[in-house]
Amino acid sequence: MATTSTPTQFALLSRILHWLMAAMLLAMLFIGVSMVASLGNYHRLVAIHRPLGIMILILAAIRLINRKLTKLPPFPPTMSPQERFAATTSEKLLYVLMFALPLVGWGMLSAGHYPIVMFGPFHLPPILPAIPTLYAVLRKAHTILAYLLFLTFLAHLSAVLFHTLIIRDRLLNRMALWPTPKAAARPVTMTVRPATDDSEVEKPQAGEKIDDSKPKPEG
Ligand code: HEM
């Protein structure tokens, strides 16, 4: 049961990290795809891609610790057990991918014996031995994980939009950057109109002559 100490929103740091990382991850997916598709901008894009990816790795660690330390708002009553299971599973998958993608990127460059340049002269050390076949495997894994991230993100977005726009249970308020004290915990109120008298009105059947002498229903 919701009590006054039950939060209706995620903690402020969680909400800030959520939107910041959503923007960074989407940017990374598009930068990654543009990078491999464009010859002209490859070096400029890869120079952004590497440090941004490592930044995501650091933020993912902060986000995980923050999540373990803060109280989460309960799921709204409009979510079925199956939806709750799907939401929890996809969230876990997103966390795994937020760690796996940058680590695989870093490992892949290490295995390919490439310098892992961050800013100017600042390089990261290799985390794996230089083995060409390992590079080939990790390069493929980086692409597959990126597609998986994109698909999980789409599923997550669709579920949130479905709840917010169709079911209208204010699910999105849980993650809003501004305070919405009653957020999604507020039960959805629906106005139930009494059955219209339509069903009780005797309708003339096809071909039946309307008898004006019958008393008409009131209203
Ligand atoms: C969340 C973090 C990351 C995301 C979402 C991401 C996403 C991507 C995507 C979508 C591609 C294009 C894949 C393809 O179409 O084949 C790519 C390529 C690449 N990524 Fe990442 N990446 C991330 C982190 C990193 C990190 C941390 C590094 C290195 C430190 C890295 C290094 C690379 C390199 C070098 C390529 C291009 C390889 C080539 O030229 O063939 N990535 N990444």
C-alpha cells in the first residue's frame, strides 16, 4: 500500500541521469552508424565516439550505485504482472548494455592494438591482449550489442508512450525532471456514465410502422 513516505517519482539524480544518458546513448548509436557509413567524417566522429562511450561507462556505474541507494517508486496499479516483468527485464538488459557496449568497444580497440585516445595526449591503457581474431569477434559483438540496445530502447519507449498516451496513467511523471508530487500513484479516475436509455428504448424494426399512440420514453 502507498504510504506518505512512498516516493511517486525516481530520485532527482536518477531522473537527471536517465535523460542525460538517453540523449548520450542515442547520440552514440547515430554517431556509430554514421562513422562506419561515412568515409569523410570517420576520424572526427570516432574522436567523439570513444570519449563519449567511456563517459557513458562512468555514468552507468554512478547510476547503478545511485539506484541501489535510493527508494524506487512502485509500479502504477495499471501495470499487469506481465508488464511489470517485461519492464524489469528490459531495464536489467539496458543496464547490461550500458556497461557491455563501452567495455566491448574499449576491449575491441585493445585487441586490435589500436591506441585508445580520449582527449589530446590522454590515452586509456589496453584492457585485453592484442589478438587479431579477438578483435574480429569483439568488432562483430559491438555491432550486435548496438542493435540490441536500439531494439530494447524502442520497446521501452513504446511501452511508456502506450501507458502515457493511451492508458493515461501518468507513467511518464515518474521520470519527469520537474516535481509531480502525486505522479503515477494517483489512481486513474474514470467517469462512468449511467447506461443510456438507448438500450431500453424500443427501436422500430425494419419495416415496422411507428405507432405514435404509444407513450414515448421520458427525456
Ligand atoms: C554505449 C556506448 C557505445 C555505443 C552505443 C556504441 C555504438 C556503436 C555503433 C552503433 C557502432 C557502429 C557499428 C556498426 O554499424 O558496425 C560503433 C562502432 C565503433 N565503436 Fe562504439 N559504441 C559505444 C562505445 C564505444 C567505446 C567506449 C569505444 C572505444 C573506446 C567504441 C569504439 C568504436 C569503434 C572504434 C567503432 C568503429 C569501428 C570501425 O571503424 O569499424 N565504442 N559503436
